[in-house]
Amino acid sequence: MSIGEVDISSAASRPGRVRHAYRLGLVVAAGSVVISLILMPFAFMSLYSAFEHPAGDHGFDVMTPALLHGEWTKLNVSAISIDEVSGEVVLRVSGFHNCPSGCRGVQRVQLFSVHSDPSGALGPPPSATISIPADSSEIEQQVTLPITGNLSRYPFDSYRLLLGATFANVSASGVATPITPSHARDQLAFSVSNAIPRISLGAPRILSAHEYDSTGATYDAVVSLDFSRPLYLRIMTVLLTLLIVLAAAYGVLFRPFTQIVPTVGALVLGVWGVRSLLVGSYPPDSTGVDLVLEGSILLLLLTVAVRAVAFMAPRAHLRTVRHSSREDSASGRVDEDEEPEIPGDL
């Protein structure tokens, strides 16, 4: 078979490959549009709900006395920030202590991050203490507790805080006496809420406190706080990642090669630039979105390299040079600095 015949058959098969590539591209693009149209209404409803009911608007009661009388205390524990990298949550403890006729001593509230200590560790889990003064006054204090979660699953990451609370009376000599359950039910109101932007708090689950008692900690209340990303953020992140990767892939696969080379830098920066829109100020390589974008950039650059080989190979005239070298060696002629003519891009 001659070289001309091979070229003709190769050229004849090229339209078939191009049609299959465009058909595959059509299916992927149409599927992306359908998925986007299905998910966008849910995203907008979730976004509207977030505007109508911003973080911090709703609190959940953990301990609710039927009637507060005499000396009583109201406390609200509000989550105000989460450090996903270090695994910590900052809580703002606010409230009011009512002491109409002079109180005998100071009360103490201790908050625990239950089950955050290593397995088999001795002693109570990490905790923070809030002192309630022996007079009628407002209470305002910030505490930091460990939280469990995995940032690499962003935007499908979730975090849990098993919040344990103990209440005690502290005498002038500093001796703490636990408040009896009946006294706590009558004179303590305890609620939780969330004030973290772009984080949702599900309805807290009030657990049986004594099932979680450990060395050095006997809880009066234990509540499970589950934090996750709102639905609109999950949908937007998935759709933006999908569409930016498809747009970059279209530019690499279907544009003429000579147009790709000058713009490949902007293409890579465009794909990576969407990261700041999706994950904000999180450190690089800390989320699943980072891994998807980095993998996409690697595949796009590899595709550019493959297309570069396919573009250069037929224009290098390797077969012509090889045959010419054989003829020259047979005749004893050697041509130096001979360069083949490179045709323009087709």
C-alpha cells in the first residue's frame, strides 16, 4: 500500500471521528443543561429562604422551665464561627441572671465538647467555664471548643458538636456543688442557635445526658449540634465546577490548535480562578473542589500536549526524512541543515 493510499484512508476516516466527538460533546452539554435546569429552582428556593431567615434568627430550646420565679438564669449558646482547618467552633454565651433579693453565691456553667477527646483518654473532655455573678446582671462571654468534621468534602462537609452542660453553685471558698436536676429544671433556661454565615444548623437533638457521663463530668444536658452547608451553596458549587470544566474542555478539544497555545495560560487561570468564588479563603488543597479543579487542569494540559503531538507529527515529515536519508546514504550524498517545509495549519 502506498503512502498516498494511507493518507486517503486516514482522511476518509477523520470525518467519522469528528462526528462521534461532536455527538459525545452534544450529549454531555445537553445533560449539563438538563441537570442545571432541574437543580436551579431548588438552589433559588434555598437562597430565598436564607435571605428570609438569616443565621441567628431562630433559636432552639434545650431546657425550658414551666415558670421562672425567684432566682433564675437564662442562657443562649450561639455558634458564631467555625475554623474548619483546626477543628474548632467559637460559641458566644449570652443571657441574664435574675437575683431579686441578693444571691448567696456564684453559679458556674461548664460547657463540654463530648466525645471530642481521643479514645481511651483519661479525665473529662475539653471544656470551657462561664461564671454567673451573684447579682442581677447580663452575661456575655465567648468560648472555644473542638468540633468534629472533614473540610475535604466541601461543599458536602458537615460538622458535629456534642455539647454537654453542667450547672453548679460555687461557695465563697470556691467549692462547687452540682445543682440538683429539679432545681435546674425550675430555674435554668438553656437554648442554642447559629449565627455563622453560609452554615446551616439542623434541629438540635436532645440526648439522654447520663448516657454520656465520663470521668470527671456528669452532665445536666447533652445536645447534638449538626452543622452543614446550605443547599444553594452545594448546588451552586457543583454546577459552577461542572460548567467551568466543560467550557475549558470544549476550548481545548474543539478549537484549532494554533488558537489554543496563546490562550492556554488564561484557560488554566480561568479554571483555577473559580476556586476563590467557590471556597473563599480556605487554604489550598483543603477541599474536594480544589482536587477536582487541579485534576481538571492537569487533564486539560495533558490534552494540549497530546494535541501538540498530533499537530506536529504529520508536519515533521519524519517518513520523508527517513527515506531521503536512506537514498542519500546509498548515493553517498549528505545534505546539511536541510529543513522540511512546514505547511500552515489546516
